[in-house]
Amino acid sequence: FESYAHALLHRLFGDRYARLVAPVGHVGKLADAIVSFGDSAVVFEMKAKMFPEEVRGATSQERLDKKLSETLVKGARQIDATIAALRTGGIAAGRFAGVRRVFPVILTLERMPLLPSMYRSIQGDITAENLLIGDHVAPWQAIQIDDLDAIEGPMNAGMDFLEVLEDKTGHEHALYEELVSFLHRAG
């Protein structure tokens, strides 16, 4: 999954994409990739964990909610650590020195059914850990790899991914919407 995701990000973003590797002496895990857009950046954390059948089949809503939160909060921790390293110059300071706004994206292998109440609950879990806080951090997004794959054609035709994220994260009702659904609805 991660090899494919890195190859896809490189195809989509070219030289703006960088695979992240923790600098020597860094404690904790960082996110997997970053894409630079001048004063903005998208930080990607990849989550390939497959949910157990009873979770995928939603036979246990409580277990589904718990697994979603565990997966997404773990991703938020890694993205938050990456944002901290960016702000202190711990990651390729020259290349990303001008980043003022970060868009956190948790890139998943499996589709994650985020209803508004689930998004708000997970956001509460993320906020409770003081993660992804501040005016410089856009609301987090969970994007399934198939959705990112599906927009390769439109991006090659000129669609601006950063504009899409800005628009999507700028509307509360769109925060939990799947990327492709949002793009179809937005026209």
C-alpha cells in the first residue's frame, strides 16, 4: 500500500512531493509524505490497517467507532509531530521554510464511513490530545487511496488539489464527505 501510495503521490505532485524520513535523533513517528504548495503544504499519513470483519460489516457500531478513532487519532499524532518538526526546522528546513498553513490528510487503504457525528466525535478525540491545533492547521481529512487515484485524470487536466482541499475544509458539511463525492457535488 505505502509503495503504491508514494508512487501515486509522486505522479500527482512531481517535485512538490517528498517522502518523509525522521531526522537522526528525532523521537517518535512522523507522517509519511509532504507536498509543498509554497506557503501551504499537505501532510499525508498512510494507514493500511484493514478492519476485522465484524467492524467492516458494522455488526458492532461501538467497535467500528473505536477502530475508526484509534486509526485516525494515531494518524493525527504522526501528522502533528510532523507539523511540529516543520515549525522548528527539523524537516528539510530550506525546502519547507515558507510553509504557513498545513492540510493534514490521513490516506487510507480502506474506505472509512465518516458520518457527521463520527467525524465530530473523532475530532473531539483529536482535540482532547491537543493535536492538529492552531490557525495554521486546516481541518484533517481522511481520503481513501481509490479517491486520490480517481482524481489523477482531472489533476492532469489542471484541477488544483490545494484549491479542492481549501474548498472542502472551508465548509463544515463537507469535512466528513468522501473526496470524490465532494467533487461530484461541487461540480
